[in-house]
Amino acid sequence: MTTLAFNLTVSLPDFELQTGEVALPLEGITAIFGPSGCGKSTLMKALAGLVPAQGSVALGETVWQSGRQSLPVHRRGIGMVFQDGGLLPHLSVEGNLDYAINRSGGTQADKAHWVEALGLSPLLSQWPHTLSGGQKQRVALARALLAKPKVLMLDEPMSALDWQTKNQLLPLIKKVVKEARIPTLLITHSPDEVERLADWVLLMERGRVQKVSTLQAALSEPDSPLFDHQGAVSVLEGAVSQVEPTHGLLPVQVGDQSMWVLAEEILSDEIDTVSATIRLRVLAKEVTLALSPPQGLSVLNVLQGEVEAMTPLSEHKVRIRIQLPDGQGLFAEVTALSCEQLGLHKGMPIYALIKSVGVMP
Amino acid sequence: MSFLHLTPDEWQSLWLTLKLATYTSGILLVIGMPLAWWLAFSRCRCVSLVSAVVALPLVLPPAVLGFYLLITLGPYGWVGETLEAWGFHHLAFSFEGILIGSILYSLPFAVQPLRDAFASMPQTPIQAAASMGASPLDRFFTVILPLARSGILSAVVIAFAHTLGEFGVVIMLGGSIPGETKVVSIAIYDYTQELNYEAAHRLSAILLITSFLILALFYAINRRLMAPMKP
């Protein structure tokens, strides 16, 4: 695993970015998350060498910047995808792909591969201005991969897309990044994108790097910045253990326990379901607690675990963190009254009844 | 097509005019591009001053520009004097002199479209090209020039057409020396002074039609050139 180590300062007339010492483990997808205007894009551009910064950057053994010495952008080996794609408007889609190949020593076979994987064959002779937002991003992604980068940098690639296009592009990004095995930085202000794609999370706020942690660690904080108006969220990872749906449902193994999800939610996303790891999203407010295995309920998904922590949210509400036997965590939100009636305390065995599960392929 | 029966002198004037316009637009492209780039992106406070200087020929009577050039480039001006001291000829009443005059006179017409083209150019394609391993020179030729092509075409064509019609600067600085400074507009002026309206008519018609054709061609090319990039 490579590390991207940096300590950068960027001073703009009305904004200052100061990262402090950061060592980013480049493994899978690292989300750079924070509210709009917190300096995410500036950080990425400073890392790429596109905006002048003071300080140091090193990718593994390769020094990108040290004091006044700075490796120019074109020698850093970065694949970039911009908010608007950043396609060269005077070249066709194929011309854009060739532009990358001609400078990276890529082959026509590489091109054919990514054209196929990203569904670009019908677009090759088109001009960028005729493409839809989602098509532009797919071309930009293929082009970035054909540049054979050491790091991929995606600057809010989905912020300009409608939710349907976004839903199609998200699994595609995940798939190709995994397949290309290129460590990826993803800028986003959407918790949903983080929960679906990220392995690591770099949290930013007002020009400062707050924290670097795994997605699970970032989500286990009771007041994680990833929680939006819907409250606390848990992301459970599981493996699809069966290909043929039963009553339209597929079992997903979470540790030793099974959860049932609607098969159409998985299958609609063109993903190889056999033993694929998928992420399940559970809202804390959709979780009900019981002291014994419940019976006579319509709820299909019940997970057994133990109370790990209890955090009062308000005078009458408590957020409970449950640890599952396989180490994954699950949040539940209950009233202070229920908490008292059930006599909840740390280490207590508990059953979590999950009313609805979102599938995030 | 009786107006095409030109005298050798008239052919010479025409040829001289085309030569002057070609040299002017070519040189303006070379010096206009870095100047326009600097004006578009420099953070220096002097940008407004330099912009004003570049734009001066738009508002000054050509006679004023011609007058100052005459006293600078002529035998008693500091440029002319220096040249003479080094054994060269001063620049008043010479082709080189009116070429310098033309360049200054058409400078704003070349710099303005170039500057607009550079300033309005989207930055992400250039940054994307850099990320794909394109060096600054590579980016200049493969991204910046193609993206600025409409501005470049405008600069060249307008500088060329503008020079075709130049009069005031030439008459102040160059006079009317056949084969050296007697461009078509000067020849028309001379004919009119001699009341030779037929000859003046001939040359005027040629200039009018040529200018029109150049501009018509320019707009046609520009539309086609920009078609694949229209947002």
C-alpha cells in the first residue's frame, strides 16, 4: 500500500488551506468529504500541482513537492476527472482517448478494454458537446484510466448529474476503479457517495483536515459529519450468498447472520451478484430494539448483537451503537423512555429489527 | 471587367498593399499572442496601463500616430538617429517604416480577439491535458491553439483587412514612393487629387471587393471552425 504524505498551505485572497501533516493510505477509494467551500477542490488541485502551494507532497518514495522544488503536473502521473469532465472540446471522444494513449504509451487493446467496460463504443465518433453529463464522465473516466496514472483524482464527478444518471455511474466507478487497481481520491460533499464508494474518508472543514479514517470508523462516531438530516447511518458489508432469488429476495451474509434484500435492487445494477460484496445502508431511525428474538412480526431482518455505547441525542432520545458478532457496528435511535423500560446498558445482548435496508452495489 | 486593366504602377501598389498587410498580420500574430496572454492572465497592476496603450490607436487619429512615428523614426528622431549612427538608413519614407506604423496601428485589432479567446478559454481541458502528461509546449500546440483558433483567425483577418485600408499613418510616415510606400489607398488619393476619377474608381472598387470577400470568407470559415465546439 502506497501512502500519499503531505503538509500543504495554500493562501488565496479570501481563503486559506492548511492541511497539517497528513498520511493518506492509498487503498481503494478515499473520499475527501466536507461541506461546500471547505477547500476540497483546492486540496486536490494543490496535490496535483495545479495551484501553487507551500509545503511538501510525496507519493510513496516519489517526492512531488518539497519546499520550492515541485514536480510539474505532467510528470506526476495523475488521472483527473473534473466536475464537468474536462474533455478536450476540439477532439472527438476517440480523439480524447487517443490523446491520453499517445502520452502514456497505452495500447489500442487498453482502449478497447475501457471502451467496452464503460460502454463507449457508440460514442467514439461524437463530439464532447453532444454528450450528456453522464456520458461525459464515462469518457473522462476512460481517458483518465488510459493515462495509466499512479493515482486517480475525481473532483465531484457526479455533482452535476441527476440522480438516475448518478445511480448508473456510481457502481460503474466502483467497478472500474477496483478492476484497474488504481488508488483513487474522490471529492464529494454527498454522504451517500461516501457510503457507497469510500474505503477511507478524509474529513475536511474550513480549510483544515479534521481526520483520516476508514469508512467504518468515520461512521462509528455518534456525531459523524457524514450524518445528514436523516440522522445516523450504518453501512454493513455483506456477501450475496445465492444467485437465484427466493420470493424475490436474496440473502446477504453479514458475518454469520443473514439479511434479506430485494433481488431487483441488486440485479438492476448490472453487477455480478455471485459472492459479490455489497453494502447495505441502514438508517438508525429504521432500527427497533428487542430483548428477545421477536416473533409474529412482518420485519424480515433481525440481527443479534450487543450494546456497545449509548449517546443521549436530546432529553428524550438516545442513540444506541450495537456491535454485531463480526465486529461491524449498527446504530439505532430510541426514546429515553424505551431505553429505561428495556433497561439498556453497555454489553447487553440485544436484537435489532431492521425495517428497511438500502442496497448500495 | 474593365477595372482589371491595371497599369504596372497600379499593380505595384496592389502588390505592395498585400505585402504590407501580410507582413503586418504575420508579425502581429507572433507578438500579439504573448502580449494577449499576458494581458489576459497577469495579476500585475500595470495591466490597465498597458491595455490603454494598446487600445490607443482605436481612438487616436492615424495622423497623430503617423506624426509621432515620423519624428521618432525619421533622421532626427532617436530611433532614426541611432540607426544612422550604426550605418543604417532611418525609417521614415520606407517600407520598414510603414510596416512598423501598420503594426502599431492594427495592434488593438489583433490583441483584442486573442485576449478574449485566452481569457474565455476553459481551464479544465488544459489541466486535464497536463494530468495526461502533456508538457507546457505540448499543451500550447494541442490544446491552447486549437481552443483559441477562432480568436487567432479573427486577429489575423482583421489585422490584414484593417491594413488594406490604412491611409493616415502611411501618408504621414511614408509619403507616396512607388514600390516603397505607395499603397493602394495612397494611389487612390493621388488619383483623386489629379481628378482622375476613373482610375480612382478602379482601385477603390478592387479594394472594396477584396475587403468584402476577405470578411465574407472569414465569417464562413469561423462558423465552420467553431461548429464542433459549440456548447
